Amino acid sequence: MKIRSRGAQCVWAVALVAIFSLAWMTPCEAQQQMAQDRGKPGMMHGAHDGPPSGTMDMLEDKRRGARGMDGMSGMQDMMMSHMMGGRGGMGKMMGRMGADMPCPRMGPHGFQHMGRMLEDLNLTPGQWEQVRALAREKLDSMADMWAQRMKLRIDMLGMRWEDDVDPQQVRDLFVKQAEIKADMLLASMDYMKRLKGLLNEEQLQKLEAQGF
């Protein structure tokens, strides 16, 4: 019975590590993993195989294509593109680089798409200045959240699975992960709300027509 118990612990440990590994993949790694999985027999493919678009798609989890809040990739990429936008920004240069970059973030729903989201609105220099300041503010706060997430990953990898697993410790790790995910979701929603507040009526209509 003791051997069976030890074997069950090993299976439990492997399963948890696999879950956390997928949850902490970079956007490119997760996208590549999904592509590999689609080529394996027995893997099911649903309506979510296509690339996501719009604000809520970027806030959803990695099941929608490695662009979810677990990796902060969607909203973070958007904020970075906005911080680089406007006259003299790096957005156009990054857009040109996109054609040579294999990472999905540089594709039709990557930097180029997100940069055009505001470029097409003909923002004034004053509006761009406000957008860049807002994006910088939110990116700074989300960087702190990212650091907390990395600390959780370190704690998870540091657990000793050959000993008896502490159920409460595992629960605490998942609760902390969920709390940080909720904080990132709220920060992203606040960013979009404040961003829209910087636009005039015509610009707001154009933005919402893009699905944001």
C-alpha cells in the first residue's frame, strides 16, 4: 500500500508541474506547443483554434491561443504598442520587424494590429502624450504583478514532491495565482476605460468598431 501511495504522489506531482508549466509558458512557447498538439493524433480542435481579437479575447486564458491573462501577453503587448505609438515612437519600426519574427505576437493580431488600433484614430500629439503616460503607468504596475507570479512559480518548483504533499500549501499557491490574475484583469479593464476617456466621440466610435 505504501508503494501505491508513493506512486500516486508521483502522478499528482507530475500533473501539477505540467499544469504550472503550461500556465507559465511565454506566449511564443505556448503558441508553438498548441501547434505541436494540433498535429498529434487524438487531439480535439474546436472553434477557438483561430486567433483572438478584441479586448475580451486578450483577457481570456491561454485556451484561446496563448494570448491570455496568464501570460499578460495580450494587454501588455497592447500597452507597449501604445507607449511606442505616435510621432517619433518605435511602433513603426517594430511593425517592420514583425514580418521577420516568428513569434505570434508579431502577427496580424500582434504589435502591428495593436499599434494600428490607435494610429487609425488620428490622435493629436496631446492625446498621444496622455496615452503613452497611461500605458507606462499601467505597465509599471503590471510588472510588479509579473514579479509576484514568478515568485509563485519559484515556490511551486521548490516544493519537495518525494515527501507528503501539503494540500493547504498547494491550495494557497493556486489561490494566490487566481488573485494576481484577477488583479491583472481589473488593471487591464481600467486601462481600456481610461484610454477610451481620452478619445473624442468620433474616435471612440472607430475604436469600438474594431471590437474594442
